[in-house]
Amino acid sequence: MDFQTRIVHAGVDRDPFTGASSVPLYQASTYSQIDPEHPGKYNYARSGNPTRDALEKALAELEGGATGLAFASGMAATSSVLLLFQPGDHLLVGMDVYGGTFRILDTLFSRWGLRTTFVDTADPAAVESAIEPATRAIFIETPSNPLLRITDLSAVAAIARRHSLLAIADGTFATPYLQRPLEFGFDVVIHSATKFLNGHSDVLAGAAVAREAELGERLRFIQNAFGAVLGVQDSWLLLRGLKTLGARLEAEQRTAFWLAERFAGLPGIAVVHYPLLSGHPGREIHERQASGGGAVLSFELVDTGMTMEFLRHLRLPLLSVSLGGVESIMSHPATMSHASMPRAERERRGIGEGLVRMSVGLESGEDLLADIRRALEKAKKNTQGRE
Ligand SMILES: Cc1ncc(COP(=O)(O)O)c(C=O)c1O
């Protein structure tokens, strides 16, 4: 079946008891045992809940994995996956992963003896040469946050296979609608489901999907033991948001590409990062492994000094740390999503003060462009006035 059809019917298609069009909210923390010696399928909500189960089944189906797991946030999913490793293990992680992923590795997991080397995963040779005897996994993001750098999924999965490493991808930006890393040989895909999967900026959630059942069971054990599970109400909301993923992304990425092409010609904007722009270094690889450019782009202002004025004068997009909502969201990575990264680390990765990230929502492209143009003009005028 077409992916769009699968999105609408994934998981538990309708309530098996009543035929209701949506899975009920099983708002229960515990389940009565029918027999003292034989607990049923469900015993306690941390270990399982039918509403969360329906969502987890849908996530596994859409990513093409054996096991889907829903967590309280994207960071809860990432942290739980990282609990697969032990003190003394070493990880190779993409240079420009989400700032929060950098933070837990750099400040928390490092304290427990998990070592990390940050590498440019867009360069498979650099990845392979950074492998050490203690390396256990490669963790990548493609397109990456916030520079939209592209990593070749097949090449990295092949390196991981050759060296018996786990290949883990954060698939937040592309979602399974556009790209499915497990099909390229990755072992685990992680999501901040807060973003496009839910799509309405009203739920904080995370997901992890394992390709193989054995790894899935190890992650399920961690999910239950560590306990960062997604609540029932949020599972239901996420199931609802998920149904329109394809429709939302189609419209949003159409506008994103349209805007990216126009931004490239706007006075005041120096560079635009979007995977489908001609001249994007990862374009060919991205087109091979994803069915669209996605709805996130970033751009660099010519005059970094006018960044705050530009953001101050925007009317339509939210100025916010998130992305993937039906409303466009503008953010300033250096002071927002990547503020947890020390300045030197940010600059080494090319995340400067003039970089702005935009998640394109469902507004009209014309309206967004007019708003951005106006904010650029105002910022220019005000900044010049100060000189
Ligand atoms: C690519 C990526 N991964 C992970 C996360 C963390 O997700 P959450 O905020 O849901 O914990 C984010 C959040 O912005 C993200 O952008």
C-alpha cells in the first residue's frame, strides 16, 4: 500500500471492541489480574498500555522496524537508547547533532564513562578512521540540525556492519514519510516526536524503533526499567497528529523549497541551507535516500549584527525552540536549540550568530516571504540607525 494510506491506518486501525474510529484512552495505571497465577497482557502502565501500544505499533510499522517504543520526550528516547552502552564504551556521533544530544553525551553520559568523538558524518572516510577498539556505535542525524548537512545512510550503515557497531539515526527532521533509515541498514531510529510526527506543537514526545526484535526487546527492557514512558493522553494525541503527517509534510516542504529558492536572492541573506537547493553539497545523496527535502531550512544573514532585530520584527512565525508544527517557527540556534553547546564547539560546527533556522508550517508561502522581507528591511534600517 502507498505510504500515505499506511499512515492513516497504521497501528490499531479502529477499536476492536466498539469499532470506534480512534483507539480509546486507557487512562489506567494498573490492571486487575484475572487470575493470581496468570497476569494478563497488561499489568502496570509503565510496562504497557493499550493506547501507547497502538502508537508504538504504528511507529514500528511506519519505520519498518520490529519494535516501536514511545517515550516522554525525544531526549528520553535518546537517553534510553544510550543506556544500551556501558562505561568504557566509545561512540562516534555527528558533529552537528541536536544541542541536547551533545549536552547529555558531553556532560552526563561522559560522567558514567561513555566516551564520545564528534565526527563529520557527511564524510564516511572520517567516520571509519575515527573508529577505536572500544567503539560500539555510530549516531547520526540527516538532515542535521541546524545546518541540514547530509549523511549517506547506506555508507554509514556499511561501515557499522563492517566493524560490528550499532548504527543509530535521529530521524526527527525527515520523519518516516520522507526517509526510513532502517531500510538502509540502520539498527535504531530515534525521533523527537514533539516535532513533525505530532505536528501541532502541543505534545512533548519521543520514539525509538529497532529494526530487529532482539534489540527491540533490550530497548523495551530499558524503557520499562528506566521508566521515561509516554503518557496515555499524549500517546492518543500523537496517534491523531500522525494521521496527517503526509498531508502536512507535502504542503510544508513545498513551501519550504519555494522559500529556500527565494531566500537565496534576498538582500541581507548570505547563504541558504536546504537539501534540495542546487549547490547543496549533500543534494545528490539526499535525493537518493529521501523522497523530499523536508520543511526545515536555515540561512545566514550577511550582517550578523542585525540578527536580533530581524527576529524581533517577524510577525508570522513563532520565535521558538521547536520545529515541525503547523505554524512556522523561526529560531536562533546559537542562543536557543544549541545554546547548551559551548561557543567554541558551536563555531567549530559552523553555527554562527547570524544563522537562523526556519521550520515551515502551513501558512501561505507568499505571506511568509512578505513577512520575512519586511523584517529584513526593518532590521537593516534599525541597525543602520544605530551605527
Ligand atoms: C533533531 C532533534 N533530536 C532530538 C530532539 C530532542 O527532542 P525533545 O525536545 O522532544 O526532547 C530535538 C529537539 O529539538 C531535535 O531537534
